[in-house]
Amino acid sequence: MGRETKLFKSEERYSRADIAAFFRQLADKIEGGQVMLQQGDQEQKLAIPHHLFMEIQVEDEVKTGRGTQHSLEIELKWFD
């Protein structure tokens, strides 16, 4: 099994409209072949190939005292 290194992480609360705008901009950058992620002084530049693997997952997790947490995960994967 390979070793995993976390290069960038961001987790913040946004409005639905802000997230939709982020995905529109991200889609344009993916189509252009290059994505730059920034948060504070953290920056990660990605070269996006023509073909990728896409995984979509929906989960529900019951959190004690907080109710059910829903998640929609979209993951893009590729090899050098």
C-alpha cells in the first residue's frame, strides 16, 4: 500500500451560492488544465490531465446530540 501525504486542506462554512460559484470557477480551471488552490499563505498548484477518474459518494452519519450529518463527496484522481 502506498504512502499518502496531505498537501492542502480547507474546511469552512459557505453559502450555497458561494459554493456554486466556486464549482463554476473550478470547472473552468479543470477544463483549462491547471488549478491553483489558496488559503492564507497555503498554496497548491495542480496540473490537470485530459483524463481523470471521478468518484461520487453520498453518506449519512448520525451524530449523537446533533442529528444526521449528510455529505456529498466528489473526488478526482489521476496518475502521473
